[in-house]
Amino acid sequence: MTETTRAQEQTTTTTTNGAQPAAAAAKPAPNPGAADPDPATSNNYAELVGTLVKQRDPRARFGDNEKLVITRQGADGTPTTYHMLLAVREEFGAAYSIPITITGDLGAVLTVPREQVSAGLAVQVIGRLAFQEHYDDRFASSEYPYGRSILALALQVQRITPLSELETPPPPGSWVVLEGTVHRPPIIRTHEVERAMNIARTHLAVLSKSVTTRGLETVETDRVPLDIPLELTNAEAGLRVDNRARVQGFLEPYTVVINPERTRDPAVRHYLREQQQAWQERTERADQRETKRDGQPLSYRAMEGIRKDARASVARDKRELLSDTRLRVRAGKIELVSGEPCSAEDARANRKAWEKANPLPPRTRRQQQDTTAGRQERGYEDSNNEDGNNEDGSSSADENGTAGDSDASATAKTTRPRRKTATAAGDGDERGDERGDERGDENDGGSSSK
């Protein structure tokens, strides 16, 4: 008997006269066709164990904007999505917060009434990993009211159960079980944060099948970004294209940095042009602030402190705006289902041959002019992309983490050598799988937040 069935039987009680309670009081059952909740048979299983915490509603301008559940409504006014925030602490010490989005009916995934869900509640979240498209309303403007379109890996939630409802609570952290084929030749490189660890970065094409209550079979295919540590036992199973492997691991959040000079998203470009003027006005107001307080002149140190605080505030706003958190899977156990193992040396050779056969498209003259104009508009003297973070999907970091993308040097000559960087491409990883036209899109190596 599963925990969901047990929770349903506990809520199905009779009154003193033998009548059944009202249908409105009964807890809706989870959708059985959403995903297979059994990790032993599922090709795409994800489990998170953490604590629900409140989050800030960016659309709430007045009053208390800290909410446990943020509801977004459709055009007809009915709720369409519910957003929650889960604080997760892995067994090995890493801690992070991951947003959870429920599409449709929130009560269909809860095993307890919604009134019993509160901040600080320890829960188990079960679902599957899939790419979902959503809009980042931080970049919403009059010309682009929905903001920036993003295609990112997310957790499709099927069930949320409080740990108090489980007979044997699972350990805290995340657990992912995937079975699929290696989609592209992996990139052998060092990890962005754990520099002593070498990894193979690739995608795993996962095919998931399920049967609905009406007997209809659903087939879904997802390409999940995967990091395989080379020191892992049987790591060779995931280093060859078309190898079928079964992987167990955990979720790893990482930070994607949007490069305002290289992004091709018109919504981001338009919003930054408007916001740049507001940031400049804030800095100028601090410079032109009155030099007296309570009739007494301010000291030079006090004035410098005011200007420094204004510049730091603008820099903090830019950092929060131009960064985003994404998810990928790091393997902790891998088994070869079919195929042949591949050594790291052969994987490097296969990657180079694949890159030669699938070259990056050249940047057009219009893209080069837009990049140069953006730098001149923002007062950049050096056209070198030092941080190596490209939001459009191209990477300025090679397999060894050293900047060396020809795209970055296509705009102008650099006056100094490029330094090594610990961050790499932006969100082109996910978009590249949709376009299929850029070779480096899978080299998604934003700095890990762990």
C-alpha cells in the first residue's frame, strides 16, 4: 500500500449516523497519469526532501509580500500556476532553495488539505524532470509585457507529502533516477567550483512512458543536462554517444549570468536600455545630494559613503537582474545498460571530431554591430568579454575552462590576454536543444551555487 493510498483512506471517514462526508471535504487524489512514482521502474524520477519557506512576490508592491504560495491567474481569472519555494539541505552539506511550480490544481498533488500546509513544513516532493518554458517578468516592459522567454529544466510535481504522513521518512536532499541514451559527445573539463574534480558534461535523452486512467499511453522525451565525475565508478558508461545508461544522482543548482552585450533576446535589450537610465539617475542624485545635514556640513567621508552606497545599490540590482539559477544533475552512480564503455581520452577525441563536423554558425555583421553599439552605449572601453558568460548560448570557455571562444573576439581586438574563468555559457544549453543550430549550446557551465 502506497503512502498516497494510506493518506486517502485516513481522510475517508464516516459520520456518526453512517453518512459519508461532503465531497468538497474529501482530498483529491493525485493524477496517476502524470508520472511513474516508482524509482525502480521509472526512467525519469526525481525526489526532493526539504522544508517549505516563504518567498517574496515580485508583483506585490504594498503590504506583506512574503507568501508561502504565489498564485498566478490566466486571462479568464482562474488560477493556472502555483509557485512554492523549498529549502533543501543535501546529506553532504550543500544547501540551496529551489522553486517549485504546480500547474493546474494544487489540491491534486497535495496529500493533505491545503489548510495544513504552512511555512516550515517538512515535505517530500516527487515528480519528473522536464524542460518547461516560462516568462521572466523581471524583464517585463511596455513593449514586451510578458518579459523574457526562458526554457529551463524544472521539476514537474506529481505529489507533495508531509514527512509526518510517511512511515519511514526519507533522508533530506534530492534523489534523481534517470535512464536514457547519451545525446552528444561529452565535454571533458574541470568543475567550475570544485576545481580539483574533472567532469564529463553531456545530456541524457530520457524517454518516459505512462498510461492514463483511460488507457491512453503518453510518451515524453526530455534531454536532461548531466555531469559525470570522471573519478566515479563506471564513469566510462556515459562517455560514448548512444550508450544507454541508468544514472542515480542529485540536483545541482548553478548560476547563469546574462551578458548584456552578447544577448540576442530583444526583451532583455529593451529593458536594459530603459533601466540603464534609471540606474544612472540614481547615481547622479547621490552625487548632487545636499552637503549639509541638520544645518551642519557633511564631512568628505560621509559624502563618499553616500556615493559608495548608491553605486553599491545599483551594482546589486544589476547582479540580481542579470543572474538566474538553473538545475542540472550530477551523477553519483551509473550503470551501463547497453553500449560500450569509453575512456576519457577517446571521449575528448570524439568531441573534437564532432565539433569539427558541427561548426558554430558565424556571427553576422549586424550582430557584431549590435554588440559594439551596446558596449559604446554602456561606456565599455575594452570589448573583451572577460567573464566569459554568454547568455545567447555560445561559450567563451573551452574544455579546460580557459577563455578562447572565437565569438568573443569577433567584435574587436583585445588589448590584453584573456584570463582564465570559472564560469561559462549561459542558458543556451536549453535553447540549443530546441534550435539545434549551435554547436556549443550544450556546454552550459554557469558557476555552481553550491
